Amino acid sequence: ESLHSCIGLLGISAGSLLLAVHFYSSPRAAPLIPSTALGVLLLILSALLAYAGIRRSPGNASLLVSLCLTLSAFWCGYGVILVLAGQGVLAEPGDSRDALVPGLATCSLALLLVAVVGFLCREPVLALAAAAVSLASAHEVALHCSSSLGPSAVACGHLAVCLVGGYFALGRVLYFLTKGKVALPGTDLAEKKARELSRGSAGGTNPFAAPGLLLNALSAGVFCCRLLGVTHRLFLGHVPWLWAAGTYQIGICVLSYRAMDALMATAFGFTSILHLAAGYCLLHPTWQLEEPSFPTPVLVVFSILFAVLALFLSLQSPVDGLYLLVFVAYCIALACSPRGFFASGPQGVAVVVFVASASVALIHLYNVGARAKIPVGKGAVKALLARSSLLKLREGPDLHAPYLGYSKYADAEVLAYACSVLASFALATPGDPQAPLATVVIPWLVVAGGILKLLGGSVAFARGKTLESSAFILYAILWVIWGLTRYGGLHGTAGSFHAAAGIAAFVLFNSFIVFCSLFLNVAWFFYSLTFTLIAVSFLLDALRALPDGYDTAATLVFGLVSFYCFLAALSSSTFEGCSLPMGRPLVRLSGVGAAATQCPHLPARKASSVKRIADILRNGGTCGIPTDTVYVLVAACNRPDAVEKAHRSKRQAQDRPMSLWISSLKQLEPAKHLFTPLLWDFMEAAWPSPISLVIPRGEWVDFLGMKDSAKYVGTPRSVAIRIPDCSVTTHLIDLVGPIVVTSANPTGEADTTHHNQVYAKLGDKVDAVLCGGPSPENIASTVVDCTKIDSGNIGFFRVGIIPKSQVLQILEQVQKK
């Protein structure tokens, strides 16, 4: 945390120093730093600031996250414009001014909001840095609009940022040299972190929402300046601001999933499409003089998606839900204007978007940094729904927990389904085959159908949804390839056998997904099946054999199925019990997974999960649990029925008997007199560790309350016993008592190294699985023969993760003692 904070603040100071030198030397004929070099350096620093903002822990987020990510996005667009100006792309008089002013004005306002909240939340260093950069940006806007103000004022503003950075650096140096005894005010990060933890700054608040909202303001600011006459035209110079906003907002979308805010992540995914589409439209005149035509059906459908998302988001935060309604109006204005982003109607709505984005961003900034929160209406919604017996919101720590184990991301299927809807209706847009670029289709296919669907597939894979992630990734690749080929002018006017062959391969792959979806649910079967219709339309189009109306019918069918999946995913993630059904599997296997009830998979990081596993074991169940080596199948020693069940479920071989685990030697204290001193000392020195000791069987077994379970454990002459070096396992044993253990795989198969494999290998024979992710080691424990240890000799039944030399060294130390 300290490193990332230092990187962020010193990176801001470095960028301001470069800009100060640039503006101090700008009156010269040859500036000290050329525009191209300055632009490249700002791009490097923007990447560094993005790293500092992302690496800050979402659980302890402060205003530094918003400051770093916001300034990173602005410097990215600023750097690209400087590179374009240095390379002569913005050669016309006033081009540089028109290109820079919208972003600089928005940057000034955005950082002013951060500074105000910083002062209110008692973060003076961040507030001063943000205020100084805001002042410098405002001076630069004034410099471009009036020649009476010289560049020295801009340089002074950036120099003030350098002074703040120098103060912070001096404070950190003193802190380290004096080992924390001397700390300048505002530079003690340990105290600051403790303050953040005490006030719970990010409790229930998405720390990445504010930067995303400010990026919406950046995009809207470009069109506001054109409507208000601040800039003379919309052109290539504004594309860096729009694409920086869109690109960074895709990143904010991922970070919001990481912050378990699925609805805001979906909203940022939607708005990123608009930003990238706007940039594409402004870039369009570089290869075609006419303004592009807009696909009205896509924008109408987009407004419907925004409206539905706003409705569900209102249940989480009415303020954010009302904010999304502004984008509903924006999409409708675009659909009603043939000129799209170039028309005054959508630009007027952009002014509303700008004001709303700044206002809601201020609320989010304050709620992240302050102890007292500005109410966003969530309490009123809860009180209203509490009166309803039909609707109950899903809440609690398990809101985004996947069925198998745990995930660092919330579910992104809502966004993936919505992108399918957008991409499918984009295909229904009529266009001139001779001029495919004349219609704005590529952003909807490549960004929505490709990039964001690929994001949804990646998140689904991280959540353990193998089939869904494979389908999303496959469909994303096809949308991107066909979108660029057909609507990017790469396809040509003649049919292409090579394109047809590639699409046929995709159809073949999708047929496998259709087959697998039979075992998932009805909705997914129709989703994958109707995508086959889309792929077939691509194939026929490549062969120039597409019947009239087939592509429209296919896209409408797939779009409607995708829209139903979108609504079903939204409702199931928002409400308990009341949701649109996805259906049951059409085909059920007779083996694993065929039971009516599913085996509970509980995250091992939660104490409540361990307690529930303990209850299952005490009631006679068998469970798969993580250990310090591989996953194992366990049963309580005092439940002979459970031990017998584990023995039968494993098809236990006679040469691989079940072993016994305890959590502490205190459990054997009553029987200590039955062990030789050397054996007791060896056990005490060897444990806890992945070392199983095979010791002579004796009366000590009865002290563990095994009763009839004893016949299934060990051999008639010996028993393998161990104390695992795993806090989760030992805590479970403390709750249940000694447990009988065997590997979580049928005899003769490879060891189980992930919780997903436990149920896959044992099926309904296991009652629950405690999920700890991948095993820390892929090697089983070392099994040592201690039946003849009193004669000074030990043997090895199996050499596992602990080598022989280490075991022998432990024995030697015990013998010397």
C-alpha cells in the first residue's frame, strides 16, 4: 500500500514537472521538450498512474484511487494529442486548441471535485495535488482561449504540484530514516490506512465508480464544447479523449467486477461502447467525407437495455438508477438524429450527461472518502420492498459467490448477454455492400460483440463456468473476425471461400457447445442453438448465397433469446426466489451430477463454512477438504457409518488403508503412557507437517472414541496418524474431533488438487466440499514407518513432499535430545 501510494503521488509530480518545463520553455523557438517526446512521456506516466490506482486495495480504497485513475485517463488522451500535433496531423490553425480544450476543461472540473472532497475528508496532500493540477488545467484552457495569459501561469500551477510531491517525498524519507518516529503531517501512510480501516471507507461502496463517472463527463465534455461554441468542429483531434474514456472505462468495468459491483460494471460496459462508437464516428471522415449513418435499431435496443439496467440498479442505488436514465434519453436522441453525434439534439443531451456525471461522481467520491455517507436512497428501497412478500433482494457476503468455491469477480453474464443483443441487432442494419464503412456497425460488433463478450467469458472462466466461458470467448472471436471482415471493407465484393471455410469451422465448434448445453439448461441450449443460425447467415453471406430476410430473421431470434437470458441473469442476481427460469438440463447423465440435490461447495476462507462442514461430519456425512498437500475425503471417527461410507465410496484397496488425523498432541495426552518416549518426542518434533507416521496399533486408539470405526482404519498391526499443517483442517478437527482420512479420488487414480475435482471424481458419494482453490502442493504427504523406531530404525512407505533427509534429520535431533 505504501509503495503504490508513493508511486501514484510521485508519478503525478513527475508529469507535472515535465509539463512545467514544457510551458516555461514554450515561448522559445525550440521548446526543451518536443511535443512528440512530451506526449510519449505522458503516456508512460499515465500507465504508471493506472498501475498505482489499480494496485490499491479495494478494501482500503481512498481518494488516491480516483485521483490516479482519473489523471491517468486525462494524461493518456493529452499525450496522444501531443503526439498527433508533433507529427503534423493537427496541422490546421486552431486544431490543437480545439482538440485540447474539451479534455482540459473537464480535467479541471474533475480534479476540482477530487480536491474539494479531499479537503472535506482531511487528506490535504491529495487535495493540494488535485487542486494544483486542476488550476494548471484551467490556466491552460484560458491560455488557449485568450492570448493575454502567458504560459508561465500554467507552469506555475504544475510547479505547485511538484512542490506538493517534494513535500510528500521528504516526509516519506524522514519516516523511513527515523523508523516512523518523525512524520510530516499528511505523509504517515500507516496512520492514514488505520484511519481508513476504522471508518470502513469502502464498505458497500465501489471505489472505482467515481473515476468511471468522470470518464462519462470527459466524453460528454467533447460534445458540450461543440454545442456551446467553445470548439469550432468535431474532428480527429477529439478521438483521443473519447477513446481514452472508452478504453479506461472497460478497465473500470473489470475493476468494478473485482469490487463485486456487477450492475455498475455492466453500466460502465454499456457507456464504454458509446464512447468508442463516438470516437469511431469522429474518425470516420478521415477515409470518407460523408458523415456516417447510424443504425437506428441498435440505438433503440440500447436504450431499452439501459432502461432495464436502470430499473434494477435503482434497487441497489436509486441515485445511480436515475443517472442511467440520462443515457436512455441519449440513445433515443441518437436514434432520432440521422447525423448522430454530429447533431445538436444528442449534443444537448450530452450537456445533461456532463452535469449528471459530475454530480453523481461527487457523491461517490465523498462516500468513498468520508465516514458519514451521503444517502443514495438504498434504505428507502429496502423499506419499500420489506412490505412485499414477493420481492426480496439478494444480499449478504454470499451474493456473488459461485457454486464451486469462490471467485475474485462478480458474475459478468448480464453484460455478455446484453452484448449479444446489441451485436445481433447491429447485423440487422441495412447497409450498402459497396460501402460497408458508411454505416456505423463496427463498434457494436467489435466492441460489444467482441471485446466486452470476451471480458464476460474471461470472468465466467474465473468463476469456474467452463462451458459458458468457452461459448462467450468463441462467439466473441467470431463477432470480431466477421465484423472487421464484412463491415470493415476487408471482405470485398466477391464471395470468399476462405472466409466460408473459417466460418464453417466455427459452426462445427458451436455444434459441440450446443451438445454440451443439453446438460446445462434450456435457456443455454436455445442461446447456443440460435447462434448457429447467426453463424449460418455469416456462412451464406460469405458465399454470396444469403436468402432475402434470412439474416434479419436469424438476428431477431437470437436477439430475443439473448434478451431473455439478459433479463433472467439480472433478476436471478437481484432477487431471491423470484426470477425468470433458465430451465433444467434437457439431458441428465446417470452418473455424476444426476442427483436431484447438489453437493454443497463452501468457501474455505469463511469460518461459517468450516462450521457447516463440521455439522455435516458430526451428522454422519463425508466431506472433501483442502489440506497442506492435496484434497482428502474425511469422516468423523465417532461415526462408524460415515467411516464405512468413505471406505466404500473410495473402493479402498487393502494395501492403502485409511489414516487418522488429529489437531494436537493434546488429544493423545490421556494415552501418552502407552507411547515410548522416543516415539512421543518424534511425533512432537515432526508435527504439524505433511508427514504421516505409521505407529503400532494399541489401546491408545480407544482413547480417540473410534469404537466400530477402528476396523476401517489402518491395519491390524499399525495405524497412520498425522497432524496437518493447515489452519483450516486443524480448526475443523477441533470442532469435530479426530477424523478418518483418505485421498479424495478413487483408488488408483491421480491425487485431487482442486475442489472442482472432488465432486467430479467422487460424485454423490461425497456430501459436501470445502473449497480452497488449487492445492498448495501437488504432492501427497511423506509416510514414515515408525513401528521399529525404538531400535533406531525408521522406514518409508512413501516419499512425498518432505524428503527422506529432512525426516532423518528430525529423528537424529530427537535421538540426541
